[in-house]
Amino acid sequence: MGRLDGKVAFVTGAARGQGRSHAIELAREGADIIALDVAHDLPELGLAYPMGSAEDLAQTAAEVERLGRRVVTAEVDVRDGSELTEALGSAVAELGRLDVVVANAGIAANLALAHEITEQAWEQILSINLTGVWKTCKAAVPHVVEGGRGGSVIITSSMAGLRGYQRVAAYASTKHGLVGLMRVLAAELAPHSIRVNSVHPTQVNTPMIMNDETYKVFRPDLDSPTVEEFTEASAAMHALPVPWVESVDISRALVFLASEDARFITGVTLPIDAGLMIK
């Protein structure tokens, strides 16, 4: 018996990384999965890492199916509210219900001092990391409310949503903004027995973190820091003796929040931070 038997969970950014891990772990606990991802590169963003692909999204679906669960996928940009609403509505109609919402899709920021960020770069990251999460919730919450069974909404923020890091002002602003959105949703949806929480990972071993631009965030004293130099700086931030965590570490906390084990937990910012906050 899984903790999420008979439930349906919706995950954005599901093609790889944390999103894929979330879909798999939710399925492992018995949930059927709606897996959405933009599933192609967005060159206009100028990111230091490639986005997930259609092949990656198909791999996520295959891994869910190996666990004996149903899965519906769609290639959707969370900035497109109408497309998101249409794709999710079709998936819910196919799977019959919606119980768990995981608003996970997001991008990293390119480095710049706050007063030097271009207006375009600022607006792009807000449109995905903050407005995209709001659009995800706007599309999904009515289905959970309509089910009348309660449910769980989990928003992926970051440790950058709880403290400040230099040269990522736009990213940190979105991740702080998600905390405000989460708290308002938690208050508004409590009468429907829908719980809303946010997870705040430290560095996670995914392509979004393991790239040269991120290494520079943690070693601004070096022009071209290596992964070894990033590892040393990252480990020094944590009370526990690790440089980063794995996607599954976030997924296991997320599954807990989605399950009845957390039935009275709402409005919480949950760090999965290897002791970063106490260091």
C-alpha cells in the first residue's frame, strides 16, 4: 500500500532533474501522474545549461509506467496560461481527478548585480519562476477544489527564497515571492482542506546547478572556478558534511507533504538544506 494510492498528482518541469524525481517518487507511492514540461530549449533566455527535451519527458513517462502507474504528458510552457489550462483539463478528464499539485518548473538566473540586470532578463525570470507558478496554481486549484476531497499543493522555492545571495536578485526575488503566494494560497484553500507548502532545497545535483555559471555564484573570487572549487565552497555552507543533495532527497520530503502523514501541515516553508540555515 502506497501513501498516495488512488490519487493523481500533477508535476511541472517533469522532464528531468527534480521534476522527474518527484513524478517517480509520487508514482512509487501509488499516484497516477500528469507530467508537464516545456521540453525544448529557450535560447532567448541565454541559460548556461540546456533545458529538458521531449525525449527526457518521454523517459519520465516510461519510468512512471514501469511502476505500474498511469501517466499523461504534455509539452507546455508555464507562461502560457491558456495552453496550461487546456492541457491540464484534458489530463484530469482522462485520469478522473486531481489531488496533488507540484509547481516545480523554474529556471536559474544568469549572474548580474541587482542594478545591472536588464529589464528583459528581469521580466523573463519573473514570468517563469513566479508568474508561471501562479498560472500553474490558477489552472490546477479549481480541479482540486471540485474534487471535494482536500489535497496538497507544493511549490518549489529555494534557499534563495529564505535568504539573499549576491548577483541573483531576480531569481531570489521570484523565490521569495513564491513564499508569499504559498502563504496566501494556504489561507485561502484551508476551508477546502487543501494544504499548501513550499520546499526550499539547497544545492541539488542537477544540470541547473552543475554548470559554470553556478560555480561562479559560489566562487565569485575566481574567474573560472572548477567543479572541485565549487564543491569546496558549497560544502562549507552546510552544517552536514555534504556539498549538495540529490533530487530524490527533495522528492521524499515532497511525498511526505503530499501524503496524509502531513495532514495538518500547511503554510510551511520546509528547508531541505543540509543545515545551511544553522551554519
